[in-house]
Amino acid sequence: QVQLVESGGGLVQAGGSLRLSCLASGSIFKVNTMGWYRQAPGKQRDMVATITDGDNTNYADSVKGRFTISRDNAKNTVYLQMNSLKPEDTAVYYCNVDIELRFPSIRLRDYWGQGTQVTVSS
């Protein structure tokens, strides 16, 4: 089975920085697109940033210039560097990974991390 483990969330003052990490492990042949999503109380889960296996990135307008997504393919890990944090960034952040499986058959599947809380105080 495949599992994602997130880390790096916490409480930070406005203007501060955090770096989130998400490690994928299990029966993985290849990790394709990886991304970060967030969900604030009472709101839908929205895309924050994605990165393809070709290192093409996409960001939500609200985080452009402040957040940077990156990946380490050797470690099956995706990172989200968050700078100049604002109170409106407060949410639960979820890692999402598209994984290619080869055994017992070739398949693509989405996996979600457990979520990590990011709280930015004024």
C-alpha cells in the first residue's frame, strides 16, 4: 500500500516562514504530478501549488511570489516553502500525489496525505 506522511506545519507569526514536507512510500513505481491543497474551516479544498514530473509548476494567484513548490525524486518527497505568511493562509494543508503502480498491473492513482495544520497569527 502507498502512504503519504506530511510534516512541517505549526503556528507562526504573520510575515514568518514554514516549510512543509510530504514523503510518499510503499509500492511505488513512479511519482508523477505532486501538489499541495488547503482547506480552511467552512470552505472547500483548493489547489495551492502543483509540480509535474517535468518540474513544471503552477500556483494559486493568492500565493504567487510567496510560496515555492519543489520535489526530490530520489526521496519521493515534495516540499512547499511558504514565506511572507499571512493570516489568510491559515488552513489544513494536504499533500496530493499521482502515483504510477506497476504491480499487479499498470495503474495511476491519487493519494492524499493526512493533513497538517498551518496557523498564521496577526
